[in-house]
Amino acid sequence: MTRRLRRSDLAAAALTLLLAWLVIYPILVVGVDAAHPTALTAFFTRPGEWAALWASVWISLVSVILAAAIGVPLAFLFEWFDFPGRKTLGALIALPVVLPPLVGVIAFLFLYGESGFIARAVQSVFHLQNAPWRLQGAAAILLVHAYSMYVYFYLFTRAGLAKLDVSMLEAAQALGADRRATLWRVIVPLLRPSLVGAAMLTFMTALGSFSAPYIFGGGFRVMTTQIVATKLNGDLPLAMVETVALALVAIAGLVILGRTEGDDILVALGKGIAPRPRPIRRASVRWLAAIAGWGLAVLLLLPHLTLGLVSLVPYGAWTTEILPPVINLENYRRLFSEAERLRPMWNSLWMAAASTAVAVALALAGGWLVVRRRVALRRAIEALLALPWALPGTVFAIALATTFSVHAPLRLRFVLVGTAVILPLAYLVRALPLTGRGVLAAYRQLDPSLEEAAASLGAGRWRTLGRVTLPQLRPGLAAGASLAFVAALGDIVASIVLYTYETRPVSIEILSSLRLSETGVAAAFGVVLMLVSAVVLGVGARR
Amino acid sequence: MTGFLQIQAIEKRWGHDVTVGPISLDISRGEILALLGPSGSGKTTMLRLLAGFETADGGRIAVANEDVTPVPPAQRRFGMVFQHYALFPHLDVGQNVGFGLAGSRERGSVEAKVAAALALVDLRGYERRKVHELSGGQQQRVALARALAPEPRVLLLDEPLSNLDPALRERTRHELREVIKRVGITTVFVTHEQEEAFDLGDRIAVLNQGRLEQVGVPDELYEHPTNLFVATFVGRANVFRGRSARALGANGDGVLVVRPERLRFAQAGLPGIVRERRYIGAAAFFLIEGDDHERFEVLAEPDAAKVGARVYVEATRVIAL
């Protein structure tokens, strides 16, 4: 017994050190290097820096409000009311999830941009000389954020409503509370953890969002684009100060939001039975709901459809017409036949797969040590696994770029920038919270007596792991791994800072295609990413 | 005399072949009525119809001659204690108990009423406690205090004791009855346990497959069941037919129900072989197999017979159906 404990403590120490080296050490390096007098002075005196920081904060806050305003009512509609097409629509409504950030942004560009479908249609209908609008600045960024982030509020609120015990609502009624009172005094307080969770996720995603401000920002800078611009200008010290500033804002946001979550245990005491969806009785309202629902679905699907259509238009074939005059598979043929175009695809796939595999292995080791062995370092392991979630991707990109461009083996710093290792490493760091959360949650729900039963039936440690533990962990594991894989596949934030020509991933290739006005190829890449993401997420969500 | 709470031919249809009711019951002011039945008998549906959570497909419910059938639960002024209590986890004990008093204007009176309700269930000074810090028994009492605080006209309890461990159940049962009687509130509760119904209820309504089988005080149900379901569901019962029924004194082809304690070993009567003996302390149950392979139980002195022995059994009291 003592020997076993000592061995798992050793393993825990090794895992803690490895995670600390991956997750904390680069941040510390940046923090120390950022204490650079000229860079600090530059940051504090230039108005552009403060403007970008403030822009990041208010864009994130408004994104939270917009996403909540769309996602929460939708969740109530789909969880509580029954109308024609409810099931199909309820699944469709999570569609923005399958669009990686950059792909979603270019789809918006093709759809709502100044030379997109809608603008062209308006232009030709009203015979305008110029495009009727420009999709640029804060409004454009917020539009993309609202579209891609309301899903968090929608899913979290639906999950919260599904866990709501119907007897809570009946108890409120029996005590004389009418509908409004029940909503504000019972339902909203019980949903608070879900709402705060969604708000945190939206805030962090918006704060770390890079693609939308990068493509649509124009002169409007937020901190993420500011950091990358500074880095590409070669002013690394200033980029590090900016990185630290963004990290501090992220942590402050999490602390403030985390405080509103409170420490109440909001679990119903009995087993909860969720309310059944109520059919909408009045025919007119039913049809209104159905029409609004399908209209919404079309609105949500438009970016996907646009992407598909643009991907079928060969280079230079589409100039001023509303609809493209030529449609064929030329772009896809080029994608799959030209070696230079296949390479980014393979790069993205293997780097995403490798980072996900390692993230899963580390999460499994972490789950076993934290939940089963209850090692002394369990809090440290859990915190390290979760930490990358609390900081925007740009922060880690800059931190890894700084830490691993120096050869100093005694300080555990190696030259990895420019090699094929650095991008998978960056993806791995971002993947840890996703796989870690999935595996830890699944491990906590796993009844230890199942493993004990296997042992008592003569199964050894590996047989127990393979036949009992892993199959039981599978849903949580698959969910975490699929999210991590899709995030790595569509990553742009770390890639744009750390890629080399040889290891360039699809997102970088999309950007360069756009720069060469090869919109068809960019869209075709986008469609491939979207389909792979959809399949992987679909597999990961299977029970 | 008409009842304070009148249930008149109330009916609820689930789908085309599952129906609860029509059921009629009169409950007098201050009476505790138990709805007893196996699962699926419609007892919970009855309670939910009374509370207003289900709408009736026929019949009416009246309180003090006021028809409340169309009144929504929020205006019905029926207090309810839920099976799993449904205490609001985001509120403390005092806020839970005060929830139904929101209409009251003066703050002081709310606090006083909360304190009084908590005092009633012996939880004085528990206002600031968190719900999840309480034991199961305390949670049950908070749920009772919360239901009683708005001074409802009728109290409804859904399996009030099923969530407690058996050791606590008997004591809680007596406390519950005591509180209800002290308040004097008309009460309907649902249970599937005969002992609980006997102990807590003044009268018992036995339900089966959506129908009301019999209503009466415990003695009446036990000694004079009107049908085979009530006879076998309420208490232990041996059912005899044909030759063995006649051997115990039945005339004709009727069914005879005999409680195990109403059978005794004798020199003559219904013959059989003792197959099993289950010792319960003060007495023992003897499982007898008769000559026609019918099996029945006799409750007797622990040493009244031996396993494997051939015995004769006679009845001291029979229920002829």
C-alpha cells in the first residue's frame, strides 16, 4: 500500500512539473521579460494601446449581452414549448459551432461583406454605384460574435432548464406565485450557475477572438490584433507588455464573473424531473413559432451555404453578377491534386491529432491521479489543466514564441520556434482544459465500485482500464477530445504567430488565398474544415 | 352533512385506455384522509388534481361549497408537501418558509409568521440555515412549515415519509399527525404503505387501477373489506376457494378471506403440511401447504407446530366475499 502510494505521488510530481513547464513557465518568462522600461513606457504613453485594451473589454461585454439576448430566449422556446419542427430546429440551432472562427468570419465576409451576396443584391436592385455598406469596425465584429457565441448561452441555458426539477415550479405555484414571480424568484436564481458559466465562456471567447477583428477590424484594433501587429513589426518587448495586459484583463474578468456565481450548492435535493415541453395550442401562434423558427434556421445556415457556393466558383469567374455565372468543382480538384495545397491540410490534421492524443493522455493521467489516487498535488494538477482556459490564445502564442526561441537547456528553454514541434505544442496547451474537464468530470461520476468489481472478478489493472474504466469514461473523453481536435484544426491565433512555411496549417493558407483574391480556394478550404469539424463533433457527442 | 372538501365524480384520462376516476369523496373539516394504493393506482394523479397541477376531464372539486375546479394552483390556496420536498436550494430556510407569504404587506408580519411556522415544526431559530445543511427529517419539516405558513385551506402530502430512513419514519409519522391535528387543517396524503395509512390517516381511500375500491376507517377496511383487492392489499390475507373454503366453514362457492392471526391449529379442520416457519419474535408465521397444493399462512405461538408436520387448521373469524 505505501509503495503504491509513493509511486503515484512520484507520478503526480512528474505530471505537475510537466504541466507547469507547459502552462505556467512560458507565462512567467513573458511576465519577467515584460518588465522592460522602454516597452513599459511605450505602452503607458501611447493612446492606441489603451484604446485597444478598452476596445477588447467593451467588445467582450457587449458580446456577452448580445449572445445572452439571443441564446436565452431561444433556449426557453425550445426547452419549454412544442411546435412543428422543434426537434430538427433545436439541433440546427447549434450549427455555428461547426464553423471554425476564421471560416465563420470569411463566410460572413462572402455573405454580408461589401462585395458579398446581400450587398450585391441590394446594389443591383437599387442600381447603386457603390456597395451599400462596408462590413467593418466594431459593429461587424459584434455581428460575428453574436452569431457564433449565442450558442453558449443557448446550450448552457437548455442544459440548466433540463435539470430544473418540475416540482420546484409546482411548489412555487402551490405557494401562490404567478408566472412572473416563478420566473424571477425561482427559475432565474436556479439557472444562475448556467448563465454565469455561459457568460464566462462568452467573455473569454470574445476577449480572445482574433479572426473577426483581424478581418473586419480595419482601423479598429482590439488587444489580440494589436499584439500580433506589434509582434509582426518586430517590437517583441512591447508585444510582451501588451500580452501581460491582456492576461490581466482576462483574469480580472474571470474573478469578477466568478464572484457572481456564488458558492451556493444549487442542486435540487430530490431527483429532478424536467418539465415536459408544452404544446403551443393556438394555431396562429404555433405557425408563427414554426415560421420564425425556420426563418431563423435559414439565417443560421446562410453562412454555411454561402461558403459552399463560393467554393464552387472558379478563380476570376465571378465579377459583378448577383449569382455566380459558372459553378464547378475546379477549386476542390486543385485542393486535392496540388501538393502545395494538400500540405497545409495534412499539417493541420496531423498536428491537431497529435496534440489531441497527448492532451487526452495527460488528462487521463491527471484524472486517475486526482480522482482515484487523490494525490497530495491533486489541486495543483487540476488548476494547471484548467489554466489555459483562463487566458486568451494570443497570450500563450506570444509566451511560447518567447520562451522557446532561446537555447538555454539549464533553464529548460529550447529552440522550438521554427520546428514542427512548436505548433502542436501550442495546440496541446489550448487542448488541456477541454480534455481535462471532460475526463475529470467523467472520472468523478464513475462509481469506484465498478473498478473494484472488475478487480474482484480477477481483472488486472490494464484489463480493468480497457474493459471498464475507458468505456465508462468514453462520453466525457470523446466530447473533450473532439472539441480539442476541432479547436486545433481551426486555430488561427497561435498559428499566425508560430507557423513556418513548411508547417503552415489550413487557416494560414486560407488567409494567403484571400490575400491573392482566390476566394474560391479559401472557401473550399473552409468547407473542408467545416465538414471535418462537423463529423468529429458529431462523433464526439454520441452517447 | 356535506364535506368541507368535496370531490365529485372527478376524472382524468391519460390516452384512450388509461383513466383515473370517476371518483367521489367527501372529506370533513380537519379530517386526515389517506389515499392508499399500489403504484399506478391513480393516487398521485388524484393528489395532483386536488392541487390543480392536472386539469380534470370531468367532475368537480369544491372547498366549503366553493367550486375550485377551474382555479389555477397559484390561487387555489392548497398547501402541498412534495415527495422530495422541492425546497428551493437558492433560498435559506426562512426564505423558503416565507416564499408563500410574498403577498403580505408588512415585513414584520412575514417574519413573525415564518417564526411561528418554524416553531410549529420544532425548528425555532433555523431561519438562516441553508437547506442542504439540514438532515432529511429536518428538510421534511421545513417543507411542512413552508406549506402551512400561508394558512392554506387544505394540506396535501405526496408520500410524505418515503424519503426518510425507516428508523425515523415511525417517529416522524406521529409528529406529523400531531402537527396537523394541532393546526386542525383538512389533509389528504398519498401513500403506498398500509401501515403509514393506518397510523396517519383518520380514514383511508383505497385506490386500484384508477378506481376507488373502498373508503373507511382502518378497522373497517381490515375487518370488513368489500372486495378481494382491499382484503388482500390491506393487511396479510389468505384466500380460500372451493373445497378448502368449505372446510373452513364457507357455505356455497364464495371466496373466503382469513387473516393469518384468525387461523389456529386444531384437531380437525383444513388439513395441510407445515412447509416453513418464519420466526418474528413474539410469534411465528407457519406456511402451510394444503392437500390441493394451496398455500396459506398461520400466525401462532412460536412453538405451535414443526416444519414437516401434518396439521389441521380452523378459522376463528372469516371474511366471506
